[in-house]
Amino acid sequence: MLKTTPLNAAHRGMHAKMVDFGGWDMPLHYGSQLDEHHAVRRDAGMFDVSHMLTVDLHGENVRQFLRGLVANNIDKLTVPGKALYTCMLNPAGGIIDDLIIYFLSESWFRLVVNAGTADKDIDWITLQSSQHAPDLTITPRRDLAMIAVQGPNARAKVWAVIPDSKAASEDLKPFQSVAFGNYFIARTGYTGEDGFEITLPADEAAAFWQKLHAAGVAPAGLGSRDTLRLEAGMNLYGQDMDETTNPLESGLAWTVDLKSERDFIGKQALLEKPVNQQLVGLVLLDKGVLRNHQKIITQHEGIAGEGEITSGGFSPTLNQSIALARIPVGIAAGEQVHVVVRDKQLAARVVKYPFVRNGQALI
């Protein structure tokens, strides 16, 4: 039996194409993945992300516990409501998950973890808590739903549905959040556009979804979510990184604090292991489509090794094929590599991602 979110009936009522997504019954699209992509880039779209898990950590020592649990420095969070993107590592430096942590009070931090790693994450956090913070309370919040409303007009359309929330949320900067009644409103997202991710009681989600739809927010599925995040150069766990890769070779060095004296799980491994690979963007120069796991041939003097596409596809905004790829260190933006596609070697240009942000092409 597939797991379902509180919005399952709403998706089916909108004639969504439903698929098995890591054991969850989720909408792939509602008729046109392309239209949904453009709706988010140009206006506003909404995604059911209730399969992701909110986890509340309560306790007097929760900040100290998180200092050692994650690679980014939790001490960057000084103002209630502020959020931090980080990786949680194993002792070898491999990525157990990437997650967002919200600072709500000194005794309450909120984590949002990926659906496919949720059980593993809870087990890991529980194990670490038993050893380092036995008084910590770990509460998975499956009583909550989450809806991401994204696009240049997303915030305005949310305010049209919850008018009283505007005063509380209009001054939020990216990666800030605020509680408003039953709503937890965060200015975060996974599309490269502005908007909110809104957490609310599961039994209120369907009515809120319908009100957003009535306000002109287009429902959007997993298909457009993937093309949007790829254009935005945002990693997908299980494709662009996992427990066999570390943040420094996954384009996530900016989420790792190696400068402070703070120790964290995986730090020693990161300091000791040389970084031989890097995550880069690719734009296909020849005709074809870049796909996950295609081999990359690098023909650069003094640089050994091949690479692999971690996430590839067609960019609706740029109207060309793009990818994220892991290749040897030393190959710079602007240089060419070749991608093996059906036994042919197609030329691609290495670029700095993101490819698109806030509706604008950046390459």
C-alpha cells in the first residue's frame, strides 16, 4: 500500500496523473508538466510537499545537540523564525540527508527532512540523542501538511487567501518564518522563485488547497518540481548526493562550517579526504537530451578520470538540455566536455549553476 498525503483526494479530484514516488502516491502532473513549470516561473503554482516530514526537537540542550549533529553552524540562527539549510553527515562525511532547520526558541527547533530518508533520519537522530542528549524530545509531526506556493505572484495570492497573514509575513526575508494562527509560513522553496512553504494541520490542508486554486494558483506536480529545481541548480537527495558522497564534492561546501572550532559528525573525514570531484552545470551544445547517469568524458591535459550526470533533462525556460554533473576537479566553467549518449559523444559546455533564478536565465 502506498502512503498518501492529506491532499490525495484533492489531487484525484483535479485529475492528476498519480505515480509511486518512493512509496508515496503523488501527483506527477495535472495535465501538462510544461504549463505547470511556466506557471511557477511566470505567475504562481502550488505543490503538495506533505510527504516531507516535519520533526520538532524540544529540550534545554537542543542547540548544543544540533551543533554536533549537522555540518552547518546552528549558531548562525540567532533570531526566532530564522532557517538554515544544512547536511547531516555520517562519520565518513557521507550525506545522510539535506534538511532545513528552523530556530523557534532555545528549547524548540524544527527540522524538515526528505520523505525518502525520514525513517532513517529519525533513527539516526534518536541514536545520537541517546548518546549526547538523552533528555531531548523528538516529535515527528505527521499531523501536519505542507504546501509550497511558488512564483513571482505566489505571496500576493497567499495573502488573498489569508489576508490577515500579510502583516505578519510580508517583511520576511528568504529563509525566515513566522507562526500565524494554525499556519507556519516560511519564505523558502525549491524552485528558484519567491514564495512560501506553508505548514498547517493536516485536516485543514484540503480546504486551503482549494482556496489557493480559486485564487488562481495552479496545481503543480513532481514533474515540474524537478525541472524547476534543476534550473535553479538545487540538489536532489538520492541523485546529486547520498551517503557515498560528501558535501564538498556535491556543490554544498557553502553549507559546511569547517572554520569554527565546533566539532560535528563527519568533520574529521572532510578535513582528511582530498576533494577530487566537483558538481558543475552542463549545457548541451549538440542535439539530444542529457539524462541521469550518462557518462562524461573529459579530455583535459593533466586531469584524469571521467564524470557522470547526476540530474539531467530539458529546461523549459531555456529551451535546451541542461544537467548537474560530477566531474574531476580542475575543469573550469566555459570548457567543453563530451557526454556519451547512445554510443555517441555529444559536446557540452561546463557552466556555473544556477541556470535560472527568479524567472531570469543566468547562463
